[in-house]
Amino acid sequence: LFLATTIVAPALLLAIGLVPSSLANQHVVAMRRLASGTTVLALSMAIFAAILLATTGTLHQTLLPGGTELFFNPAVYFDSLTATMLLLVSFIGWVIVRFTMRYLDSEPTQGQFVRWICFTLGSVMTLVVSGNLLMFVAAWVMTSFGLHQLLTHYPDRTSAVLAARKKFLISRIGDVFLLIAIGLTYATFGTFDYHQLFTTITDLGLSASQQQLIPWIGTLIVLGAMTKSAQFPFHSWLPDTMETPTPVSALMHAGIINAGGFLVIRLSPLVAMSQLALGFLAIIGAITALLGAIVMTTQTSVKRSLAYSTMAQMGFMMLQCGLGAFSAALLHIVAHSLYKAHAFLRCGSVIDNAMGVRMKPVASRFVLPEIVTLMLSATAAALITVGSAWAFGFLDHEKPGGLVLGLIMIIALTHLISHAIETGNVRLASSGLGSAVCIGLSYFAAYKLIDTILLSSVSRATAQMLSLDSLFATLIAIGFVFVFLMNVQIEHLRQAHLFQSLYIHASNGFYLDIAAHKATARIWQLFTPNKRKIA
């Protein structure tokens, strides 16, 4: 029964994806009902599977007879990490499918679109419940294939097709990284199976020969995750895929892009053994987060701004993984997915909402010097962060990357409180301070919940911080502080020629996508010389 609750819904969604497009377009009503019913079933089974997990413990079961003598035997590995991600994906998938019914209503190709939405959802769910590396990579490739069909739903949109091709090529680079990684993993451990792999790492320990390949395996896993989660320098495909229908944007930014983070967290017992992989991931995550945050503020398109926001959020999530804070990274995935799905599905209402808003003037009641405002805000933010961490017991023991993540929390709360104080209105300043307190308490409460949920999972691995890691953490902290100070002084810098030039460069993403754009056009033309060139 437990096994059935984990595989039936993904199998049905994948089966819907096998319906021919012509047949799907002819029977749109049936496709809509089938998709809606299956996503409701998927959500219901995910809830039931989570209940069974709480009562019976972790499930690890192969799907074919033959046991370990088979070179590849598909398996299900269902622990607390799997339950959390499956609930998240099934819930967001149900919402997106419901939205699709209205968004593409009366379009002649709606049936085809529903078909590929279901196939992609089924692939993501298969990826989540996979019990071995080969099955994971197969689902990883199927997810990319389904997403490519959705990104090219309107083949007459030239820029959309080029973006989809760029995404396709970057994904294949990620596939190569992962295939090499699992090949080295099999050569080192003699298995693709999660259960045997984790048992060897956590219980039996590693031999000297096995330890030699760990840095390479961890780094290749990180590189594969970077391509899927749009990390620098593989990020340029993400902002360019905004011409796709909005449900695809919501699915991509709230679900599929989390696959890279899920891969790192799932294999954290292996990745955490490589200081090279963790240090590299922390640096790349910090660069991606800062780059995305800077470029996001210069975008005039709502969807492109949200795309760079996703890039920044994924960078921060990867930074958390690189610092060994895997529980915090999982919390970030859950919170960001729910927020970003809502943001994309509601982005079309921004103009209507803005037209109905009438700002009321606020009488200024007090004026504080800028330096005083900043100092008061930073002090309040530090007290809120430390107090919230103490309230939930996080000061009693050291958490991986705790100081860096705590500093970033202080910066974020300082930004919120200072803006509230700058209004000069007592009521708004009090509301800002109250909101900061609620955010601090809510974050650490949610962190405590996720950390408790992952207690039974081996994917809650922690990493030992070395002196070099402390140097990385210090540089990362300095980078975030620098960007914050730049933001604080933005009004004074607007008139500076250097700042104006920087703004123009940032609005164009610092031109980092040009090389990928040209390479995509040339490579695609090389392999499809008879096709119409898109450049």
C-alpha cells in the first residue's frame, strides 16, 4: 500500500503525457478532467504517503524482482525529505493545472499543453521518489524534455524558441556532469542504490581508495545541480524563457528549478564529505545571489524581474547548501516555491491592482538623521535575530553557516525596519518593527520544524567547517554587506556617472548572456543546417 501511494500518481501523469497531441486537442474537455482528477489524486496520495511514513518509517523498495543482481532496478526511497518535496510538488502542480484550465481556455492547442504539463509534473514526482541514481537521472532528463515542449508551445515566437534551445543545451551539459558523477559513484561504491550508498557512507565508513574520488564526485554533482538551478555562469537561460505561457513560468520557477537544490540535499551525505564541492558551491551561490539581486532591481518587465529574483533565491539556497545548512536550504525551497508560484500566477493582475490603488499622503511626524536610522534599524534587527534564534534553541549549538546566514537575516531586517522608520510616521514605523519581529520568529519556527522533520533522514548531513571555509564565509558576508550599503546610499549615488553606467549594464544583465546566445545559435545551426536559422 505504501509503495502504491508513491508511484501510482506519477505513473498516471506520465501516461497522460503519452496521449498524442492531435487526440488531446480533439478531446480538450476530457483532457482537462483527466488532468484535474489526476493532480487531485496525486495530492491526496502524497498526504496519505506522509501519514504512512510517520507510522511505519522510511520506505526503500525495488520495483522489479531480482534484487541487487540486476544492473538497474528502479526503486522508491521515501523518507521525510521525499515526503516534504512530494507534498510541495503535488500541491503546486494541482494549483497550476487548475489555473491552466482558465488561462488557455478556448485555445486550439490546450489539450497538447495539458498533456505536457502532466508529463512534466509526473517526471518531477518520479525524480523526487527515485530510489537510485540511474532512475533519478532518467527522471531528470524526462523533466528537461517535458519542459522543452512547454517552452516551445508557441513555435512562432522566435525569442522563445531560442531560449528553449539555450536551456536544452545547458541541460545537456548538466546531464554529462551527472552521468560522469554517477559513473564514478558506481566505480567507488559498487551501487546506484541510495540505501546502500548511504549505509556505506554513514555506517561502514570509506576506505582510502574511496575517499580519493569523493572530491570529484561531489564537485560533478554540484556542477550538474548548477545547470538545473540557473547558477552563474549557467543562468542566462532563465530570464530568457519568459515568453512561455504563465503556467509554465510558475511550474518552472516554483518546481523544476528546485531540482538542483533537491539533488544536493538528497546526496548531502556524499557532497558534505567534499570540502572542495561545498566551498565551490558556496562561492557560486553567493555570486549568483548577488548578481540576481542587483539585476532584478533594474528590470522593467514584471516577469523578467521575477526571473532574476528566482535566480537570486536559488543562489542563496545554494549558498546555504555550500555552508552545510541543508535544513535551511530545504526551508528556502519550500517557502520560495509557494511564494513564486503565487507571484507568477498573479503577475497579470499587477496593472489592474496598480490602477485601483490611490496612495494617501502620510504626514511626517519625526525626522531622524540617516546614520541614526541605520544604527537603530541594525540594532533592532540584530536583537530580533538573536532573540528569535535563542527562543527556538539555535544558540545552544552551532549550526553550519549559522553566522553568515544570521548576518544576512540581520541585513534583510535592517532594510525592512529602516524603510519603515524613514516614512517619519509612528504607526508605519511600529508596523515595520512588528513585521520584522514576526518575520524573525516565523523564520526560526519554520526552520525548527524543517530541521525536526529531517531528523529521520540521512539527508540532514552536516559538514565540518575548515579554516579555508571560514575565509569563504567572511568574503561572502562582506559581499552582502557591500550590496546592502550600496542600496542604502542609492539616492546619493543616482547622479554619479559611474552609477548610471552601472545601472545600464545591470539592466542588460552585464551582457553575460551574449556568449551563450551566440553559442546556442551556432551549435543549433551546426546540428540542424537545413533548419531556419534563429539568432
